[in-house]
Amino acid sequence: ALPNASMRFYVPRSKSMVMGELSRRPSSPSLQGRTLKAGWLKKQRSIMKNWQLRWFVLRTDQLYFYKDEEETKPQGCIPLQGSQVNELTANPDEPGRHLFEIVPGCTGEKDRSALSHEAFLLMANSQNDMEDWVKAIRRVIWAPFGGGIFGQHLEDTVQYERKFGPRLAPLLVEQCVDFIREQGLKEEGLFRMPGQANLVKELQDAFDCGDKPLFDSNTDVHTVASLLKLYLRELPEPVIPFNKYEDFLTCAQLLLKDEEVVSLLYISI
């Protein structure tokens, strides 16, 4: 069974969402790790409930925020280990708000329905920007558990999944390709016709959260094909990574030489 997508209507909370109070003493910049993503976001103040524009920097396991882009000392940080990030559907009475929340301590529970008064509420300037932040934060949270694979380097995904047995391609790719071979080779418009967008989103969220949903015979093959296309499209590098390109050309040349040898043998016979 597929999990419900983590989309909810934003409901004002009775308890203040104090941004950064979870960690008022950020670690030394030398210990913060490399920058994974940076940009402007708005955070909600704890008392006045108004929004403050801050420069956010996503590092190895924490999300830091600064007064401006030039600051070197963060005002605070949001620990991400064990947390959950959710997109929030804006209140129809307040259109144009692209909201998401970070809920501390939910990863192990995988409870996507529970509301937390300790959630950190953030607002991006566009839907695409919000989705990019959610994906990046989700990769940080779930990568240690085999999730966060959309947008992750192929090498990192395969290296993790090899813990569970020999593997040449990510499990998602194997599942999609096997299902398409079994159910979709005679399907008209394969890889051209779109699948069900809401189901593609649910499947993406499931894989990104470390789940491994199975496709049954009732699953729409166009949805599976769309999921595979989405995964390949979001890879940070081409399917043949840049650092393997020369090796690929060498292999191709060896294959051509083998074909030439076979052709010469055939002619001589």
C-alpha cells in the first residue's frame, strides 16, 4: 500500500513556532560541513507571528539561518537528524504562500499525519523553490536510511543499496524497468503519455522516505514510466556520469573492435 502524500492544509497553531530555539548555540563553522543548498527563505517569528526574511544554508545535518548573505555567524539552526519535512498546501484565504515545515523527531515514527506544535514553519518565494528546498532537506534526512534518492548521485544510491546484495542499478530503476517489460511493452504511447500525477508524487515521496513500494498488476504502467523519467530527469549528472565518460568511450571502442573481428571471421568462413 502506498503512503499518503505529505500534503496538508496549513492551520495556524496555538503554540508559537520559535525558529532556531531548538539550537541557540550553532557549532563552529569549521564543523558545519559542506554547503548543500543556500538561499532566501522567510521564517515565522515566535511572538508577533510575522515573517522574517533570512539567508538559509543547508549543511550536512543542520539547516542554518543568517541575517544576510554576508554574515559568517548564524542566528540559529534547525537540527535535521530524525526530523521530517512536509509541504503544506496554503490556506485558500491566503494564496501565494509557498509553505513547508520541518517537524523534529518524526523520522523513526514515519507518522505523516501527526501535527506537531514544535514544527518550524518556512515560506519560499515560489512553488518550485519550495519543492527544491523540500527535496534537498529530505535527502539530508533520509539518505542514511536509503531514502532521498531523487536528485542523489547514482554512485551514492547504488553504494548504499549494495549493503543488501549485488546491484548494478538503483532498486527504483530495476523495479520500474522490470514492471514496464512485464506490463507495458505493448502499451500505446509508453514514455509519451503521462501517468497519474498524484500517484507519481506519492511514489516519489515513498522512495524518498526510504520506503520500497511494490507495483501490483493494477498499477498504471504510464505512472511507472513517468516515475522512471522523473528519477532520471532529477539526477545531478547524466546517466553516464562525467567521471565515467572516458571509460564508457573506451568500452564502446572495444566493442566495435570485437564486432570487426567477428565480421572478419565471418567473411573468412
